[in-house]
Amino acid sequence: MKSRIKIYINDMIKNPSYFLIIIFYLFVSVKSLLEVKKSLVESGMSQEPFSFTFQYLFFVLLIGFFLFLIMICISAIVVSDKLSGRCEMLLANKVNIELLVKNYRTAVFFLCIIPIIILTAAFVGVSFSNKLYAITDMIKNVENIVFILAFLLFAFSLIEMIVYICLIVKKVEIIKSILSYSAIAFLFIVMVPVNQLRDRGWILDAKSLALVISAVIFVLSGVFLLVTFLIKRKYSNEQITLSFRQ
């Protein structure tokens, strides 16, 4: 089944939508960072006050980027496999369900995380080349390391939960619609605690913002893992097989 993962990845790399969204997001990200630099130069202020703006911008772009990548990859791999009957064929050939989920999860995780790494590298590269040292120094902060760990857990748990849901629902096409609208909804949910703290007079800096966002996605990861656990307790080969009958 390792060859199956390679097939999923190779097919996805050939998907124009996948590359278009990566190129678009890289363009938007770099342009946004350059706008921050322009504002910094025009205002004549030091770089430190802009650290919060950059941190906020980076989190919004990164999370939104990730959710759109999930939407494309899940639709092109898991949903496509189920609608085409390939998933049913694999199960009929005695492929273990856990192995099937693992292959889907691994392929989607790889295809989502690599562009995220490219996006982060682009941010760092543009910051260094434009001498935005207050921004590049944030990379070494413990708070951002915590965010990275939280984000990886969030990515893993969300992908696994969506894969399981795709396998048990009958109208799998609805997953596409849910994923399409979830990106905007999730960005709103993530920033609610930030807005609530601000309304109560708490002035967040870049470090505290990273901790707040990390806490939110840690909690959401726990919810995703719990949902996955409950699904795994109840699902069976028969339940998944019946979901193919539209």
C-alpha cells in the first residue's frame, strides 16, 4: 500500500488546482508582507510595533492556506476514491480499513504540510531580504515553537477525522461543501478569543497572540481526536460498505 500513497501524491501534484492555490497564496503572502514593510518605512516607526501585525497576518494566512489545501486534497483523493468506487474495490480485496485510512491520512498530510513549509520559508526569506529583523527574531521565540507543535497536532487530528467521516457518510459530496465554508468559519472561530481579550482591555503582543492561537487549536485538536475516537468505536466494515450504496 505504500505505492498507493505515491500514486495519490503523484496524481495530486498533477492537479492544476493544487498548484494554482499554492502559487496564489505565496503571491498574497509575499505581497502582504511587503505591504507591512511599506507601512513601516512610511510611518518611520521601529519594527517592534509591527510584530503583532505580522504575527496576526501569518497565522491567518497559514491557517487559511492549510484549510484550503485540505479541501482540495480530501476532495481529489478520498472523495474521488469513494465516488469512483476505487475505495470499495480496495475494501473488497481485503484491504484493512485502518491501513486505508493511514494511507489517505499520510498522503493528505504530506500534500498539505509541504506547501505550509514553503509558505513559512517564503515569509522568512522576504523578511531577511528586507531586513525585517524584528520579525525574523520571532522565529526563535518559545511561543512560536509551541504554535508549531499545536499546529502539527491540529493538522493530524483534523485530517484523520475528515477521512473517517468521508468513509462512513453516504452523501460524500456534501463533504466538499462543508470544507469549502469551513475555512472562513474556522478563521472566525480562531480569532474570537483574541477579539474577546481585546474588548476586555487586554493588549496582546506577538508572543501572547501565539499562545492564545496555540491554546485554541490545542482545544480543537482534542475535540477532533475525541470525535475520531467515537467514530472508530462504532464504525464497522458493514457500515462503511453500506455507505457506498447511494
